[in-house]
Amino acid sequence: MVEIFQAKLVPQTQLSPEMMMGLRNAALKSAVDAAAEAERRDSLTSRALLATDLGETNNLWGGQTGSSGNTWENSIIASQAIADDTWIGIYGLIDTSAGPFISAIRWDVGAGKRSQWSVDDYFTDDERQEARTAFALSPIVITKRQSVTIEFYVRGTGGTNKSVQIAYMGWVVEKGGVNQDP
């Protein structure tokens, strides 16, 4: 049975600096705790990057919605496996799209775990970048050898055939010496 967890995204403009830091640190702690459970005490922590940590070509997820609205579509991150000795904690996003073309983002992590973020709350008529930066009240944790797929729900009105650009905010914990510059 697939468990679906609805997570609320809160716009940055509605959070105090202390709350943002707390949510950011909760994601870091979750990723570090997952690594500690695997007895990886020689781990290093850095910001998660799509290109390095999820095998993408750049760090801004750019996708094109299809011609059908009111439907789930795969993003470019579909069925990618996280490397050994890697743990990721995602705590939010920055949406740089030109308009509100999607209404939700769904994460499938491992077998039977699913988290869904509603993005309707953070995208307003306010075009300032900080107004479209949102934090998840519960982080998404992806552990080594888990597969991850990210899907988005295309709006029925005005969402088809549009460019969507999202950067995810998160932390990665890796075994010391892995993917580190000398």
C-alpha cells in the first residue's frame, strides 16, 4: 500500500528567520540521522544539488508541461537511484517559473512512500522571488539506494505547454571523500 503524506509548503514571506533556520536544520538533522543509522560516522555535509546528487544536467529543474491539464506528469527526475553512501534531506523550493503552471509536486521515494506538496499557497500575484520561495514543514529524506521520482500536477487552465523551473533546497550527507573536490 502506498502511503501518501500531504506536506504543507509555507512561503518564505510568512516565516520568521528563526523558523526558516529551524526547518532547514530539521532537514539536515534528518539526513544526518539517516546516515548515522547506517553507521557512517565519517560523513561530510553540503547543500544538495540536482546535478551532483540526483544525476541531473543542471541544478535548476526545468520541465515543460504537456498538452493536457489536470494530470500528473513525470519531471525529468524519474526513477533515479540515489548512490551508495548518500543521504539527502529536501526542505523547500524556489519557483522561478513565469506563472502558476502547476498546482502540486509529488515525490515517490523508495517503495510505497509518497509525499505531495501543494504549491498553490505560495504562488501569488506577487512576483518577488522571496514570495515564491517556500519551505516544507516536514523534510523529504532520501536514503542511499532508494529510487526517487518527482512528478508535477499540471493546472487545467493556463498550465499546458509551459516552461516550469524549480530549484530544490536541501542537504546531502556523503561518505567522507565521495564527490568532494581535493
